Amino acid sequence: MNKIRNFVLVLGVILGIGLLAPTGAHAIDAIADQCKGVTDSAVCAKQGSNANDIIKTVINVLLFIVGAISVVMLIVGGLLYTTSAGDSARVTRAKNTVMYAIVGLVVSFLAFAIVNYVIKVFFK
């Protein structure tokens, strides 16, 4: 079980670092340089909103990954509870896994709502 949890954590860190790497910054800078003084271009008119859309997409993907991991851990906790065979230590471990998975789901849903609200209010 610890190997699975460690694998999921390492995978989450790798995906998080990969998604947060500043690979798109150069493309945004190139568009910004080309749009100086241009007012009638469709690309330049939407130039400011592209960065907001990218940030929103990255945050939503990360929150989706957290939610997916929470659902997987909820299933793992259910399997642990089912296979505990009455052992009180295993039952406690399974209940804690389920509880933390539910807390993770709630936090990810609230974070999703808060991030989308903040982006909608402050960046649109």
C-alpha cells in the first residue's frame, strides 16, 4: 500500500512540475512583441486573455488531478475496509484513508470553485 501511495505522490509531483514549467512564456512574449502598436489585429486584440486562459487551464487540470487521486484513494480505502477481516488496526487505517480521500475531494471541489470565481471576478 505504501508503494502505491508513494508512486501516486511521485507521479503527482512529476505531473505538477511538468505542468508548471514555464514553456509557454516565450510564445506569449513573442506575441506581445509583435503586437506593439497594432490595434486592428484579431490576435493582438485577444492577447491579454490568452495568459488568463492558460493559467485557468493549468489550475483546472491540477485540481482535476487532485480530484482524481482522491477518488482513487476513496476506492483504495473501500477495498482496504472490505479486506480488513475485522482486524481493528486495518479497519482504522481503512477508515482514515476514506476520511482523508473525502476531505481531499471536498478541498479540490472548493478550490475549483474559488479559483474559477476569482478568475471570473478579477481577470475578466
